[in-house]
Amino acid sequence: MMPLTMVRTGEAQVIRKIGGNEETKRFLENLGFVTGAVVTVVSTISGNMIVNVKDSRIAVNQDMAKKIMV
């Protein structure tokens, strides 16, 4: 397992675990970041990422990306 920040652009990975407190987990789950979902990194700029998850493009900052384990 590794954090989403370690995934290269264009790679598709399966989400294994969501870390952080309950509020953070709920926020990410509402965006579609759930265990078993496929996430693809579209681009990375200064640690911030744009990812495809469940047919949506979502921008996440580096702190949030570190809590998403793939």
C-alpha cells in the first residue's frame, strides 16, 4: 500500500484504505473516494492532484491525497 501522492500520472489504482479522522473520511467518501473504487491520476501540480474517480474529475490537495491509500 502507498499514498495516492506516490502514483504516477496516467496510472489507475484501486483505493485500499482512507485515513484521517471521521470528518475527513466522510468528506472523501462523499466525493467518491471509497474502498475498492478505481482512481486515475490525471495531473500533478506542486503536490496537488487532479484525479478521475467514478467518472468525475476531482482536485485534491497534497494533504488529502496522502490520506488515500492505494
